[in-house]
Amino acid sequence: MSMSHLYGTDGEDGVEMENFEVSDWDLQNEFNPHRQRHRQTKEEATYGVWAERDSDEERPSFGGKRSRDYSAPVNFISAGLKKSAAEDMSEEDSDEDEKPVKQEEVPKDFVPKKLKTGGNFKPSQKGFVGGTKSFVDFGSWERHTKGIGQKLLKKMGYVPGRGLGKNAQGIINPIEAKQRKGKGAVGAYGSERTSQSLQDFPVVDSEEEAEEEFQKELSQWRKDPNGGKKKPKYSYKTVEELKAKGRISKQLSAPQKELSQVKVIDMTGREQKVYYSYSQISHKHNIPDDSPQQPVGKDSKPQGFALPELEHNLQLLIDITEQEIIQNDRQLQYERDMVVNLTHEIQKMSEVLSHEEKAISNLSRVLEMVEECERRMQPSCENPLTLDECAKIFETLQDKYYEEYRMSDRVDLAVAIVYPLMKDYFKNWDPLKDCTYGTEIIGKWKSLLENDQLLSHSGQDLSTDAFHRLMWEIWMPYVRNIVAQWQPRNCGSMVDFLDSWVNVIPVWILDNILDQLIFPKLQKEVESWNPLTDTVPIHSWIHPWLPLMQARLEPLYSPIRNKLANALQKWHPSDSSAKLILQPWKDVFTPGSWEAFMVKNIVPKLGMCLNELIINPHQQHMDAFYWVIDWEGMISVSSLVGLLEKHFFPKWLQVLCSWLSNSPNYEEITKWYLGWKSMFSDQVLAHPSIKDKFNEALDIMNRAVSSSVGGYMQPGARENIAYLTHTERRKDFQYEAMQERREAENMAQRGIGAAASSVPMNFKDLIQTKAEEHNIVFMPVIGKRHEGKQLYTFGRIVIYIDRGVVFVQGEKTWVPTSLQSLIDMAK
């Protein structure tokens, strides 16, 4: 069987070829859903493509030709008559009439040829179904279903007659198709947009622009009908382009300028050539070469006008002209920049000139005022200048001419004008009689003459500050004279004088007065002081200096303590004058030095006094006990408790035991117990050691009344003692609870911030706080370390701190211990 129905044949040689053109039959067959489908016969199913086919049912081949049947008789198929030129013109006119009126004429060369058609089509398959079928029966397939599509759309909010989407923005009608009139390409017959697309997408087509672009592209493929050469295109450079080129070349960086001067050897030609910049290589073809001309070939055309020398000279003239234009542009730009710079300079100079003129006028006015002051200071002047008037003149200079006043040499000005007036003002001044004389006027001069930038608390250069020089040379000599005549025991007038001047005079002058004038006088007076013979207490003329001198008085405290210790060697506690002399020094001395002084000089005397105390329940003398208790506020509670534990309570408990062993009267014992307990203050009674001693006495009394040993027992004695014990211990419990409540209230009143600020920052601060609370000396040992850790003395114990742990020096090694154990060992 022939394959001519699938492969076309060439007309001359009869060679079968596959034709892949798309014919009208293919288009209609694909777009026609109701096309008549070919049913495969049994023979076709068996033999496939080699099966014999009926000529009526045979499908047209891809090439549009049927297979040849050589067994059939010869049939001639008409190919048509060749039309004349007139008929062709008439057909073209008819085609033009079919075009739209607004569509411009399409070039003949661009219109595509009509597609070849092959095979015979049935009448039912003619026409493009996609453009002619209406949409009246749209959705008609629902008749053969249960209408599930419409139901789903309605459930999702679809309203019939409206578009799809959240805002009903979808198109309602299906997309329309427009049938193309001819068989040309897309857009060959004008716009193919439908009325629906214009309504939904109202975009205006620029037909004129599209046609113009089309003609432009079409002209590129056309051949010039004249057959001549194209005209040469000339490129012109404007002056602005040359200026821009010059500006760009001017901004070359340093490396580029260095590369432009590199020596280059060109060996591409027959001879070696040397260029001195890369830019010369680009112009080497413009230079006429001496090489012989190439022979003219058959196809090459001879040059009618070839003058390389003339072209080179013209190019040189062009380059020179360009360089002149660029150079002139640069010069013009330079001149313009120079004009702008000079304009700015003129403005600046005018501002400077106006400022200088103003400064000259101000300086001239200042000079006039200074000359007026000098004229009035002359002895022959009828209206001499006073210190107050001079201060007003300086105030005027400072307010109105501040810059000139600050720049001027105020030291020389003050020396020439103010110093003579100041000497005359203080010539009859006695600081101890009138301590406030001159403070107001000197305070005014301080604001006028003092140089704030050069102020120093440790010292002052007198050549740079007029006020400091004024106070040192004029005011200080009067103070030296008065301090030389002053007696330290009459300190009131001198203290009042310095208190009134402390805010006026410079700090370094005040330090000089206190260190060089006052302290030597006080030190000399302390050395001559004798506490046994002098009737005036030393604190009466030392303590008034504490607000002014503070730590400067520390060197005086050691000799004072030594003199007081010598005076207390023969002292007896019955003499109350010692307490009056020592009491003012308690807050002056440091807590450690005060406690050491008390332990060394007072506590042993009080212990001897308690040893001499005789406890007799029937006839008790309380004078010695009162002498000791009077020192309660002077000595620490721990020292007083130690005295009572060592010298009082052993004798007191012994007397109680002996009394209970001789059939006593328990009511008298109860009164005697309560009477002795009332002799102690609450602070002493709250101490654990004192509580233990009184509880021990209660236990002794309870054991005495509970034992059956002995003769007659007083009725109700046991109950009375039990009641006394219960009452006393309840009082102790209530007192402790009240103390805890008071401490909690105090903490609440101080607030969280105060409580947080009182918390020690580290373990060393905690140890120092505990040492101060228990009156224990805690200080570093100078120059002593153990494994790089600083050694400290805590009372009589040597310790060091490592990572929050206290180590105490033992016999052979360092032993860690707790803070409470450390305090107990130090006591």
C-alpha cells in the first residue's frame, strides 16, 4: 500500500516527502467538537498503516495530496486557469474592499501568502466553529447531571447574573472569539478585539505608532531601488561634548596618569616602533605609514581619493582645535572659581573689618575709662576715686565690654588702680574686733578679678590671677600680724573671723592660714597644757576649730591622750571631774582609740572599786557601785559587762547562796533580787551574760525551795519563787520581742534604699562593720602578706581573707573560721 496519504510526492521525480504544513482541514478538524470521527476497521486494526483504505473515507495527507492508485484509469485534475494581470488587479481591489476602513494599507511584501489547502472537505466541516458558535446553550451540560456545579457556586456565595470574586470583579459572559476575515497572520487585517474585551479592558491601541514602527522595520529589509551606495554619516562633536571630555580627562587619578606615561614598544608591524603612552597606540593608524600599498585584487576597487598625509594633517588640526577649546574651558572655569573665591574672601574681610572697627571703638572707650581712673587717683585731684566707685567702673567694663575686659591684662590693671585703694581701705582694720569688715566689697572684687579657668585649690600662680594676688599681698599681711599676737585659748574671735571670710578668700589662702599660722600656735599651746593645774578645760579651746580644721587636728590628739593618761594614774573613781574632762572627747577620738584609752586608764580603776564593794543584805553601802555605773555611757557595754562578771556577780551569788542556806525570809530575798536588778539599765540587762547571771540566781532560789533538806519552810515560799521566776522570764521574752519589733519598724522607716545602701559591698566591709559594732580594732598590717593576701589585725588576732573566708593564724597553719567565732576569740 502506498504511503502517499501521509507523505506528499514531488511532482517531477515522484519522491515521497513528509509535509508538515497546517492546513484548513487540520484547523477545522481540531476546533470542531462535532466532527465525524473515523472508525477503525478490522483490516486497519490488523495491518495498521499498510491496510487498504477506501478512497471516499481516506483522510487527506499532510501535504494536501492523495496517494496515487496506479491500477485506476488516468484521471486529470484541473489545476485552474492562469489568470491575467487585469484579473489579478481586480482580485486585489476586491481584497482591499474587504479590509476595514480605518486599517491602513499593509505592504504587499509583508502580507503572508495564503495557506495551501489539501484534500476535499465535506460541507459540514467548512467554517471556523470557534468564532461562530453562540453561547446560548452555555452550561447546558447541567441537564444531564444533578446540578452540582450550580449548587456549589451558590454555597460559596455566587449570585447568578454577577461576576465571580470577592467584589464580583469577574466577567459575566464567556470570552468571545472573533473570526478573522482572511487567512493572514495575527493583526494583518486590523484590530481583532471584540466589544467585550474593549468593555472589560479599556486600553487604547496606538495604531499610528505601531504602523510607524512597522514601516521603520520594514524599510530595513528593502533594497534601495536606485541601487546606489548609502550616503556617508558624519558625526559632529559639539563644544559641550568637548568640555565634558576635558573635565573627565582632568579628573584622572594618579595611577592613570602614571600609566599614560608608560613607554610602549609596538612590534606588530614590520618595524619596531616606540610609543610613550597608551593613548598613542589608539592613534597609530591615523599616522601615514611608509609601507608600500597593497596590490589591487580583482574584487577590490581602486581608491579614487586617498591622501593619508592630508587626512593626518586635518586630524592634527582637529586635535589642536579640540585641545584649545578644552584649555579655554578650563581657564574659564578657573577664572569663575577665582571670582567665587574672591567674593567669599571679600565678605570675610568685610566681616573682619567691621569686627575690628567695633573692637577698636570698644578699646578706645575702655582706655578712656582707665585714663579717667588714673586721673582721679592723683593726689592733687579734687574728686579722688574710692574703692566702691572703682568697683562700679570695673562692673561696667565687665558688662558692656566683656571681651575686651577678659583679653586685657587684669593683673597689671588691678595692681595699678585697685591695690592703692585696697591698702587705704584696710589700713585701720582690726580683724579680731570687726571680723566682717570688708567682706562685702572683697566679695564684689572677687567676681570682677578672679580668673575661673586658672583657679586651683592647691595653689595659684599669682602672676595670672589679680584677685589672688590682691588677697595675698594686701589682705594677708594684716592676718599674719593679728595671728602673731593672738592667744590660742581665746579662740572665739579668731574662729568667728575665719568663718566670716571662708567663702570670700581663696581656698589655698585659707589652707595656708590654718596650716602655717593656726596649727603651730595650737600645737605649742597643747604642749604647754597641764590637765592637773590648768583650770580651763582643753576641749573648750580645741573643739571650736573642728569645723574648720577637721583632720588637721589629728596630730594633737595623741599628746592630749598621753597627758590625760598621766593625769589619771592617781585618779580614784570617786572623783567625778575626770568624767567631765573626758566626756567631750568621746565623739572626737576614733572609736578604737577611745576604747583603748578607756580599757587602759579607766576600766582597771573601776575594777578595783568593785573589788572593794562589800555586799551585805542587811546593811548595804552603794557608793562604790554608783561610781562604776556612772561610767556606763563612757565605757562600752562589753567592758562594763566584763567588770560585773569578774568583780561583782561572783560575790553577789555567793551571798545569795549563804543567805538561802540559813532559813531565810523569801519575801526579803525576792525584794533584794528585784532591787539589785533595778540598779542596771535595760541595755546592760539585755546582754546575754547579765541575763545568764540573773537566771542563775533564779535557779538557785528554785532549787532551795524545791529541796526537802532543812527544817521549817516558810508557807507559800515555793509558789512565790516560782511566780517570780515565771514573771522575770516572761519579762525577758517580752523585752526581746519588743526589741525585734522596734528593729523591724526602724528598717521599714529607713526604706529599701537606705537598707540597700547600708549593706556591705564585700566581705571585708562586713568584717569592718562587725568590728565597729563590737569595738574591735580592725586594720591592715603594713608590709605583711601571706600567699599574696593582705594580713589584718582583728583585735589581737592576725587574719587574712581569701574568697570570702576568714583564716586565723594558728600554731602551725592557718585555720578557717566563722565570723562569730572570730568575734568571740577577739573578745
